[in-house]
Amino acid sequence: MRAPEVRGLGLLTGGPTPGEGASVLTLERPDRPGDRFRRATRECLLALAAVDAMLEDGKATREAIAGERTALLYVTAAAYGASNRQFIERRGGVVHFAYTAPAVVPAEVAIEFGVTGPYGILIGGAPATLRAIEQAARLLETGTCDRALVLVVEIFEECADLYTTRRRYHRWPLVETAGCLWLEPGAGDLSFQSSRVVRGSSRAGGGERFAAAPVADLGEWLGRSANGPLELSGRWRGEEARLRWSRVRSHAGDSAA
Amino acid sequence: MTTPERVAIVAAGVVTPIGQDLEAFWSALVTGASGISQIERLEVADLRVQRGGEIKKIGRIKNWRGVPDCRATRLLIAAADDLCAQAAFRPLPLDPTRVAVVVGTALGGVEEGEKALGGDRGRRRLRDALYDAPAWELARWLGARGPVVTVSTACASGATALAVGADLLRSGEADAVVAGGYDALCRFVLRGFNALRSLSRDAVRPFDRRRGGLLLGEAGALGLLMRERDVTGARLGTLRGYGSASDGFHIAAPEPEGRGLERAIRAALADARLTPGDVDFVSAHGTATPLNDRIETAALKRALGPRAYEVPVNSIKGSLGHTMGAAAALEAFMCLLSAQRGLIPPTLNLEEADPECDLDYVPGRARPARPRIMLSTSMGFGGCNGALILEGA
């Protein structure tokens, strides 16, 4: 499959902190009178901030991603644990209910930035993000869209205890992250593989990674102005996925293989 | 432009409020049976509307040993049990690492979260509360060791799951995919829709002038997808195309002109290499909310042109309520059964025409017809629009 090229990447991360809690990202909720169904949750705010950061990285304006030729793929493992908890515990009212599905996070991005093209929402950890990048590459290769955004948001502060039962599988602390990747048709090759780790093998336990991990890895790789092919990998619930990318970014000319 | 690999829907399995296998579901649809009743499993006394499409007892499986006490998971596995019975798919007849699971849901295991936060802090409750937990339980039950994917595009989830399943086959990642959708009624979703005042105290009346909203239902619906060239025996039909588009308009309301749905329909037809003139039947999202049905009608007219007036359009939500993540998959299977059986199920409770909904909505009783190419549409919270193009066997 033809590899997409990275046109921009926005990444916000809480950064690791000691202990078992979640490293929290905070953002002010903008005051938007008369628009009560918008930006109700922290997940949504962080998604918007990640897209803004991506546009800044790509030195582009909002108009560059608006319209029906932009696809939007959202990935999350934590999904809507935080907002759902608020609604269940009656800390959120009617407004909150409209925000109780993962679909509202990309919806906020679509509304705010005028993105009206194909979309998809995958629930899962790092392998789901790698699969979303592969899906984006396919949409670009078939001409279904001109650009694709891969959005990830993982927040934990409100629901860290959901993960305590799976603690041995995850790397702690839980680091909140929001990221958005802007992909356009590129020139290299991309390959995706996934497999299940055999139960009982030494590799089966531990090391599971949330959806934001591959985007963070890519951000770190780009930050080092690394050259050559890139391999991103991640594991979730025993599925291990790998994405091999021969040429990641060419528009800036700094990371071409 | 190359023609995409054709993907067959070999068989389907369902558990619904009107029948707990595909045959019972179909019989109930064509005879106009209703699955709407007083909700009994949950405390609903504080809610404005206390009815829905509730499955009173999941009767298919007698022994739930090894399956979590999670309603969502059990709906999924009951549907899988029906599927496996029809397709002789358990134990798996092929390499388990080549069998994938792709399911769509709007709620995942959220009811388990409700229980956990309500004081039942069992380890399992919290684990099952994650959105992707039921899909992994299904894979475990099937013995499938290929990719396991959960999608959550609100009420379009079932359509997205079928499309992603087809992609896994086309890319060669799997040789067989169990794909579909599910969602269970729970306090969480009933409280939410109750607060939004979207639920009807009357019957669910899609496209009727008096329509006053939806009622929620619960279901599981799964299909067995394979590359058509790999199928040697009978099949239900073919998944020809898929399209999606975002409204980019409002979190809880559809875009007033239905432009997002129109784009999704056009994309699905393009994916299938077909034109509006090829469409013989439309399974509408048809929730019976005043906005949805009017907007959906307008979108169908623009996307299909004059053909919109020439083909039957139905909604089965009057029969079983809005089954959320399962809805689009159920509607897709209904389309394929219509082609196979030569009968289009009626739009239940449609009695008074609405001037703004002026297509042929199959009121009253099932209609003899044998459609070949069918369009199934879905619209979800957050402006998620999906469209499937199906072909009868």
C-alpha cells in the first residue's frame, strides 16, 4: 500500500508523573453563549486543541482541512469512561447525555473545523490506532479523500479506577494524551500486520498501550528529525500490531527515507 | 477504476425483541408483530416513558458458563449462536487466526459501569464496562484469534462494522469475519433519552404525520462475511458498497437538509459502481422523530433523484424500536431476506401520510417484491451518516 505523508502532527500530553494516578491535561472551557450542546466535555476540548496544534505544526489555516474531501478517523481505548461516569453519577444533566458516546469527540472536531468527509471511529488501544492509519492510507490511495485526520484522545482522571483491574497489563501511570495526525498522499510504502500474542508466552503479559501511544511515538520520532523507515507497534488485549512506514514526511524534507 | 473484491454475507444471526433467531425475526417483521412492551428488567418508574423493545428472556442459550453476566455480551453471543447454527461455524471450520470479529456499538458495556459505580465493584464488572470488552468476549466464545475490532459510530455503528469487516477481507487480513452490532437497554441510555424528551409515549410511527419520537430497543445482529470467491455454498447476499460522511453540524440533531446522509449515499453508490437507477428498495433509518424522517426523505430525494419516488422505502423501527448499535446490521439483513423471500416488510404504525414525507413507505402490510439492489441508511448522534449497498443472492 502507498504510504501517506505526514503533513502535520499535534500532540498534547500530561507527561509522566510518579504514582498510580493519571497525569492530567487541563484546558479552560471556552464560553460560547447560545451554543449549549458544544464542547461539554474535557475529551472534546482536548480533541479541538490537538487539531489546533496539528494545524500549527503544518503551518496551515483551518480552511486547509475543511470540507468533504477530508476524512476523520477517531481512536480511543478509554472511550467515554470519564463522561459516562459523570452522567451515571448524576453530575451531568441533559447536556451531558448528548456527550455520552465516543462519536461526539470527532463530531466536535467536524463541527468546529467544518470537516464533512468520510469518518470512522475505532475503539481500542495502540493496534486500533495503527489500523486507523492504515485505513487512512487506503482512503487516500483510493482517492476517497484528499487528506485524512487520525485523532486520538485518552483521558483518565475521572475513571482511573476502571483500569486498576487491568493494572498488570498497562504501563502506569496513566498519561492523558490527545493527538491528531494529518495525512496526505505520499510516495513510500506502508504495511500493517497484526497478530495475537500466545497466552502463556513470556510476551503475553504487560506492555499494553493506549490509543495515543503510536501518535506519541511518531511525534517523538519526527521531533528527532529522524531519517529512514519507521516502525510503529503496540499491543492491546493480546493483539500486537506493527506498521512499517518507508517514508513518513516529505513536505518539510527532513524525514524522507 | 478497478472493481473491488466482492464480499458475501453468507449467513446472519440475530436476537431481537420480535424473535430470537433470523427466521422468527423475519416472520414477525412480515406479519407486523410488535416487540414494544413495558420494560421489566430495569427500574423505570422515574422515567417519562417506560416502554421499549425489551427482550424478556434470552432463551437461545441455556448454559452461560464462562460468559460474563453482562447483558451486552450475552446479546452478542446469543446472536452469534444463531449465526453459528445456520452457518455451521462453531467449532470454527477454518484457521482461527484467519477469523476476525468486528462489532459496532453505541454503548459497549456501559451497564456494567453503572453496576460497578452503584456498588457492585466486582473485578469483572469494571473490566466489562470498557467499550471493547463484549467484542473480545465474542471472539473468545467463537475461538476466533484474528483481528478484533470495535467501532462506535453511534446509531450507524452496525453499518460501519459491516464495512470494516469487508475491508479486512479485501486487504487479506482475514478469510472470514463475524461482523454486526449490538446494544442492550440500560438505565444509562433510557435516562438520557428520557431527559432529551426524544421518546414517544405513543407507538413508534415512522414517516407518519403524527410521529412523536422513537422508542429504544435492544438486539444483537451478526453476519458471516467472506470473499465471494471463497464461498462455495448458499449465501444471503453481497455487500456491494459503503459510504460515510459527517454532518459537521450539531451534536444531537441532524443537519437540516440531510447533506451528510446524501453524501454518504452517493459515496456508497460510487463504491458499489452503481447508479441511483439501480436501487430497487431502501431500508430507511426512519426513527420516527419529527426531524429525522423529514430530513431523511429530503436526502433520499436528492441522492436518488426521480428514482426515490419509484422504489419502496421502509422502516422497521416501529416493530422493535431503535436498537442503536444493532439497528443498521438488522436492517441490512432484513434487506437481504426481502430479496430472498420476495417480500418487503411494512412500516408498522404508519397510518396518516405526512406531506413532507411523500415517498412510498410500504404502509399496512408486507408487499410482494423481489428487490435486487438495496440501499440501507443510518444517521447517528454527532452527525454520523452511513449507507450500505446490498445485493440479493
